[in-house]
Amino acid sequence: MSQALTASQLKELKELLLTRRKELQAEMEQNRANLAPAELSSSVSQDESARLKNQTREVDAVLTGLDAADLARIDRALEAMEAGDYGLCDECGCHIPFERLKIEPMTQHCVACKSKWEQKQGVHG
């Protein structure tokens, strides 16, 4: 059975979450900049340039959506820290090991519950 997190472990995890939050916000800003219309390059045809820009916009939109979802998970983890229930599995209520939280500080599930969920969803890896 895993132990509750110590104050120093919580501090380390909070710093990881805040750092990741800043990185995600920077990525989202860059993605939004990429979504803005760019100048046409004279070395490619207008059709080709438009097609490439549309593909880039689609990819950036998807990435921005993924980053937004991760940001929401980070915010939820930070709120749980404030509330004092960070590091508890949403499914079974056990303490999530510090080692797992260091790898994925915004996780909401222990390995066992996450594995069960992935099996139900048909997720591999």
C-alpha cells in the first residue's frame, strides 16, 4: 500500500505541474501563431501553399486542443493539492505512488485502475 505524499514530495510535484503548465501555454501560443494566415511563398504554387497551410492549421488546432485538455488536467491536479486530496486515485481511492506521479503528475488514477480502464477502452501501450 502506498503512503501519503510528504510535504517535500508535494512541493516537487507542484513545481513539475507549474513548469509543465508554462510549457503547454507557450506551445499553445505558438500553435495559435501558426494558425494565423501566413505569407504565400513564391517558391510553391498558390494551390500547394494553401493546401500546406490548411494541413498545418488542422494539425495546430488538434495540438492546441490536446494542450488545452492537458492544461485542464494540470489545473485539476493543482486544485486537488489545494483541497488536500491530490495523489488519490479517482477510481479506488488508494494513494498513487510518488514515482508514478513524478512521471505523470496530473494523473488521476493508480496503475491498476488505469490499466483496467485501458483494457475496457481497447487502448494498447
